[in-house]
Amino acid sequence: MNPVANNSRSWQPDDTDREDLLRELRRCLAADSVLSDPEALAPYECDGLSVYRRLPLAVVLPETVEQVQAIMRLCARLKVPVVARGAGTGLSGGALPLADGVLLSLAKFTRVLEINPLERWARVEPGVRNIVISESVAEHGLYYAPDPSSQIACSIGGNVAENSGGVHCLKYGLTVHNILALGIITAEGEYLRIGGLAPNNPGYDLLALFTGSEGMLGIIVDVTVKLLPKPEYAQVLLAGFPSLGAAGTAVGRIIAEGIIPAGLEMMDNAATRAAEDFIHAGYPVDAAAILLCELDGVEAEVTAQTDKVRGILEGCGADHLQTAIDEAERMRLWAGRKAAFPAVGRISPDYYCMDGTIPRRHLAVVLEKISRLAEEYSLPVVNVFHAGDGNLHPLILFDANREGELAQAEALGGQILEVCVEMGGTITGEHGVGIEKLNQMCVQFPEPELRQFHAVKAAFDADGLLNPGKAVPTLHRCAEFGAMHIHHGKLPFPELERF
């Protein structure tokens, strides 16, 4: 089999095939756990990237591992494609269903299965919301570190599938650094246990391979996460700067001093104003950029680092400096940052949230390039990002009701990702590729690497049934995209196919 094809499935159902499939699925599950009416399917037509929509053939809502296995065995036998879905908060179209496929929702997998406070781990089902893990272990003085902005809604299974981060990933790492083991159902319905509680495991690091695999290699049915002791003390500094460049310089100097903040976040003026109007966090709305820097650990160490960071911020030109006076103020300052995305939604009919990563030293240059591109496309861009690790989240404002603006927003987003690659970065930091960034995968990776990606996919899913058409482009698509590149003299980043 040619692993690059990645599309060996041949399921093309007619009405009879569809009814036969639904009948077989209802033998695996309770009748009300198999959805097929258009009204019932509508809530599953998209994920958080809602400009791409499609109704699946059916939605199934299993409650047990055995039911997931039965579904996968049936679909493997019939060559029916399957898209796994968590909470649907993803922002790259990774959970977009297929019209001829089954959407497998893990929404009923919401149990915390086991907590071991002495060894500091917990085993949970994939539908458990991110924030629930920390709430469940709080009585033991523990918490789960990765905290995406959507943590009150996003599920841990989706976090693993996308390798999510959050505002504290600079010090504590992404999802891949905070999980120990996974329970996986393969495309053929077998249960695999990968990873483990031991410090080192023999063989290939399949745990890292599955983290960020976007549902293309297996269905996650349980996750063992690392737990950390709550820091003894935490302090947040808020700094306002007269320019984005000055704020970017401050980020570099903090890290150069050997200080690793728990969080180091930047917002430009537009994002600051939107968040302040929404949350009333106490942000300086006249600042060109603000930095939020959180330090945690032993109180004496945090106090010393706070003094040093204040000196760095002042030396870089900060004209507004404040330190949270208590825990309530610390939480309020973070609330503004975590609500930045919905806050921007209040000032624009629509926005397109990008996700790319660059080396920290290029922050100022990249922000200037984004500003020039925004002018070229006549679309405003609001910048919110994890400054400490260079993960950018430019929000492109547009109005989908105006003809051509969505296509313009997509084209601008593609150009921003091209800038990230040009500066030595990547096209995604935590949102994944999904369908959104398939063209940009062609920019970042040459043909030999793409062939290897397809070979890995084929090793776990020979028939290409798991989330087909996502994350890794076909070589044919890249060849067409490259031809357009040559024809236009630059990467045009055309509007992605919308379903």
C-alpha cells in the first residue's frame, strides 16, 4: 500500500447502506445514543472554527470502552471513516465531521477514575474538563498545570489530541510534558496502553507520538496525568509599555536573566481595551502593550525574583507597573487575559484566531510584519500571545456578511503563518493543524518529511479511517499549492475549502 495516499477507504454509502449502518450501531449502543436526524446532528457540525460546517452521517455517544471498541470494529469492517470529538472547543477544524462518516463523541466519558496523591497522578476519562482535574485534587494540595484559556470547557482528551498549552506552559510545559499514560482504541478496535508510571519505559516513545496526533492514530479512552503541588506563593506583575517592541525586549531580558516565570503573557492595545471593557481587570488602556508576569515558588525566592523583574521592566521602559496586592487581584489580572478571546468577540462581528510560534528574539520583528500585512489586507489584527514561549495568537477581525472578507481573513492568516516559518518558527503552537493549516504544512515541511508523516499514519491506520483529510496534506495537494506559489511569485494562501 502507498502510505502517502492515506485514503484507501472505499465507503460510499447509499440510503440502504446508511440504514444498515445505523441498525448495526444501535446494536452496539442504546437507541438514544445513536443520532441521525438532521436536527440532532446540527450541534456536531463544527468545532470552534465555525466557518467550516458539515453534518455527519451519524453521531454516536458511547459510555464504555467496550462500546467504543464495538463501534470501531464495525466501522473497520465496513470501511466507515470515524472522527473523534471531545468538547468541540478546538480552533482548527480538527473535529469537523465527514458526510459519509461517523462522529464518535466522548462527551459521556466524564469520570475521574483514580487519584493517587502520594505518587501525584490521576487517571481520568477523556471527556473530563481540564479544570475539573484540578478541582478534584485540590483537597490534596495538588493541581494539573496546563491551563488553556478554554479550560472551563475543553476536555482532557482534546488537550492530548492537540497538545494544548495555556498561560502557564512556559514553566510547566505543554500537555505532552504533563501526562504519563494513555488508553487507546485502535482503528481495528483493540485496546492499547501506552506510557506508564515508571520514569522510563522501553521501546519507542508512543506517548509523545499520540500527543498532538489530532485523532489520526487512535481513540483516547483514558488519560493518566501528572499532578503538581500547588506553589507555596505566587505573585503577578502587570507592566504597561509605550511600544510593542519595548514589551518584546522585556520578555527576552527576563528569560536571559535565568528567570522562568510561571506565565509571561503579552497583549496589544486593542486586546487590552477589549479585555478591560469586558472584565474590568484594571488594565492600563493607554498602553501600547501590556505584559503579565507570574512568578511562583517559595515566598522568599518569589519576592527576590519580583524585585529583579520590576527592575528589568523599568529598564525596558515600562511606564505602568503594578503588583497584585492579594490573591483576588492576582486572579482578576489573569481573568482579563483568559477572557481575551471572548472579549474581542464583543468588538467585531467575526474574528479568525491564528496560532503560530516564533523564536522569542523575533517578537518585535514579527509583530511589525503582522502590522504591515494587516494594512495590506485592510483587516484589523488584535494580538494576544504567550510571549514567554513565542506562541502567537493574532486575532483577525472581519465581517463574514461582507462578500470576500472571510477569504481575505484566511489569506491574511496564511501569510502570518508563512512569516512564522520564515522566522524559524512553526505554523502551530497548540491549536493543531486540522483542516485549517493543511496548505501551510506544505510550506513548513518538504516532501520527504510529509512522506514519513503518512507512513506513521498508515502504520496505525492502514485503511485511513481515523479523521481522514486532517493534519497532514497529501503530496498532490502540496504540488498544486506549490504550483500556485510559482505562478503568483509568492504564497497566495487561497481560501481553504469550506464544507
